Amino acid sequence: MYHHCARPLDARRAFDEIPAPNPIIVTAMASGCARNNLVYPALAIFRSMVASDSAGVVDEAAALVALSASARVPDRGVTGGIHALVAKVGLDGNASVANTMLDAYAKGGSRDLGAARKLFDMMERDAVSWSTMIALYAQNGLSAEALGLYNKMLNVGGGIRCNAVALSAVLLACTHAGAIQTGKRIHNQVVRLGLEENVYVGTSVVDMYSKCGRVEMARKAFHRIKEKNILSWSAMIAGYGMHGHGQEALEVFNEMRGSGLKPNYITFISVLAACSHAGLLNEGRHWYNAMRKEFGIEPGIEHYGCMVDLLGRARCLDEAYGLIKEMKVKPDAAMWGALLNACRIHKNVELAEIAANRLFELDATHSGCYVLLSNIYAEAGMWKDAERIRVLVKTRGLEKPPAYSSVELKGKTHLFYVGDKRHPQHKEIYAYLDKLLERMQEAGYAPNTGSVLHDLDEEEKESMLRIHSEKLAVAFALMNSVQGSVIHVIKNLRVCTDCHTAIKIITKLTGREIVVRDIKRFHHFKDGLCSCGDYW
DNA sequence: CTAGGGTTAG
């Protein structure tokens, strides 16, 4: 009773008054501790139970409590230790115990996916084991492994059927990989099984379509969810937001409030991000103020980040800087990065230097901001300063994380790094790109060599730009798809200025529509224009 | 007495 009332100390007092507690009461005590986040006491109780276990009374329930507690401890190796104790009392063959252990190995401080997989391969597997392992891969960004295991479950899983948990997990893997074709196939499966109404599966489908560039499909799936929760609504708002559809995002937000659900911390991140992507300054200001006053939610670093983006975009650079100075949370690198980016767009060198210096203090190894600052100098004609920063990058030995872009073709994902020659079609791709570049230059495209961070002459700089991953991916997709189909490219970093300009021109020249998902948002290129309005 | 897998931001 005390535990359920979140009063662990009273529970402990009552427990201590029992002269000879039996294993049932001891397990109840441990479970109560775990429920109230007292994971170490919970584990201690289990350890002493095993130590004094002469008659084999430590049962499945006690093991489950201990294992689920071990998944919440920040130290490494705790699950392994409990595993040994569980084995000592002969409970490691128990199906529930093994499944709980599987999850615990990959969570908490252990984070050992390899150990989880090893256990998975050895144990007797049921539907829960398969979905647990698939979910673990998906949550840790190992999309290919998650998809592979999902297929394996259906083919050689010993008659294990598809279930809601495995489906939402594998949809998450499609989302990360941007694998729309596979995602659609899974969605068909969802429809066949009548699981569209399931809030977990439905929300996963919504998020998958949004993040794979099909926000209209996301909306359709959204309407099919029977009992939408705060996550479903937030996903839909975020979906519209990342595509630059700010009004639609706000309409969904209104609908949500109309339905009686209270927005939470994350909902407001989605709302403010949507305002920021669409440049809705007044709406953004309104909801930023309302979240505190009407909903009692204190803005966190993410909300400030959205506001700095939004104000910066609207040329209110001083207000953005003022907001950073007055916020109660310590500004992080992303915050100064947002201001720095706004300075790039509005060519404010003075404030850019302030932002960059604060950024360097926080993260001196972040090569992206050196590039940004150097570009700002270069665009302002301050070549010496631009050069100084470039030298700094070299002497400090900072490497940009490798940029890559990917395109899905007939269900297979093709990955391109800068200057990649690993693709079997690479010769044709480069030849195609050269021809295209000629036509682009005739149409007025001039390579923006200011954004190349190398000590090279102009010609060499142009060839550096030519081989950018997004250009390779676009060229490959153009070569291999039919006129009229929309090309979808996914990039792991922000799309570069030159590629952004280039793709706009490509859509004009070819009459094709190109959608690029970068690390921040979607860019819908059509007829020579981009949905971001050149702000990103 | 107890317990195992899933979805939202960036």
C-alpha cells in the first residue's frame, strides 16, 4: 500500500517490523523500491535473497524485479551480475526472465547490444524475444539489423506472426533509414492485420511517412488512429512542421487542444519548431509566451533554440541574442550555432564573431561552426579572416564528419559519400553529372566556391563541389527513375549552400521534383524554388 | 508477491 502511494520510507518501516518476512513479502519490498526509483536498494534485496537462498525459494517474480531494476542503473555490468545470480538459482531458462534480461542487457549503463544478441541466439525465443531484439536494434539506430531480423522472424521464426510491437519497432527502423518503399510494405502489412487503429503502430506509421517525405500519407494514417495520445498529435504537428507547413501544424495543434488533451514539453517543441521552419514570427512569439502562462511549462533549451532560429530568420538578431543572454538555462553549442547560422543568412559579421567565440568555448572541436564563420567572412569579403579560420581548422586537425546522402531505389538504399567511387555505377553517374553541370551553367548556375574549406584554386574548388554527396545522389536518382516520379534524398548533415542552389536549378531544367531531408528539415524543390524559402 | 517488448523533439 505504501509503495503504491509512493511512500517507500513508510513501506520500509512496515517491512522492518515484520519478524520473519517470507520471500513473497521480500519480493514485494524490492518491487516497491524499484517502482519508486530506488533501484540500488531493490538490487541489494535481491542479492541478499540469493545469498540466503538455501531452500530454492527465490522465484521468477524476484528475478524479474531485479532484472528490470538492473536496466535502470547507470553503471556498467550490473545486468551481467544479476544474470549470474539468476543462473545460480536456476531461473535463467525461464522465458519471462530471459526476455527481461535481453532488454536489460541493452539498456541502462550496460548498453551492450552484443551481449543481448548473444543471449537472443542462445535462448528459446517467443514473440516477445523477437520484438524485443528488433526494437533494441531500431532504437539504437541499427536499421539494417532491425529490418533483417524482422524478415528473419517471419521466415525462420518458427511460425511467429507479425505483432504490433515488432511492427512499430521495424517502422522506426524504416524512419531512420528513410526507407519509404520498405516502410510502405510494412504499412500494407499493418492494414492487412487491422492494426492501423493501434496508437503505437499508427503513430509509428505517421512518423515514418513524415520523415520519409510523405506528409500527406502521414495525415491519412493519423486519422486512422482510434485513440490518439499526446505522442500521436505531437508527431503529426512535428511532421507538418519539418515540411515547412506551419499553418497546418498549428491547425492540428488547435484540434488537439479542442479534443481536451494537454500539450506537454515536447508538443511545444514541435509547435515552436513548426513556426520557426515556416517563419511564423507572431504565432511563435504567442505560443512561446502562452506555454508558460497558460500551460505552466517552463521553456527549456530546445524551446529557446526554436525561438533563436525564428527570431534570427526574421532578422531580429539582437532580440535573438538578448533571449540567449536572459535565459535561465545555460546556452549550449546548438544555441550559439543557431545564432551563428542566422548571422550567416543576414550577413552580420559582428554578431557572428560573438556567437562563434562562445561556440568555440563550449565545443572547440565542432568543425561545422568554423566552416560557417569562415563562409560569413568570405561572403563579407573579409578574405584574410576567412583564411585565418581555415588555417585554424587545419592546424587543429579538425575533420568534418563524413557527409553522405542516400537514395532508395527499388527497395534498396544507395549510399554516397563525397567523391564516392565505390558505387558500381559511379562512372556513369559522374558523366551524367558533368553533362548536367554544363546545362546548369548555361542556365546561370555558378558554383559557390566560397563554401569550400580547402586551400585550392578555383578549378579545384569547383571539382570539390561537383562531387558533393547530395549531387551524386540526385544524379543517380535522375538516371534511374522515370519522369514524373518524385526523387527523395536523405542527407546526414545540413544541405550545403551550393547544393541547395544547384538542386533548385536542376528541378527547373529537368522538370523533376526533388525532396531532400537534411539533419534539420525537409526541402521540397520544384520549378527552381525550395519550400524552405532559402532559409535553413 | 511479481514481470518482459512499442510511438512524439533535436
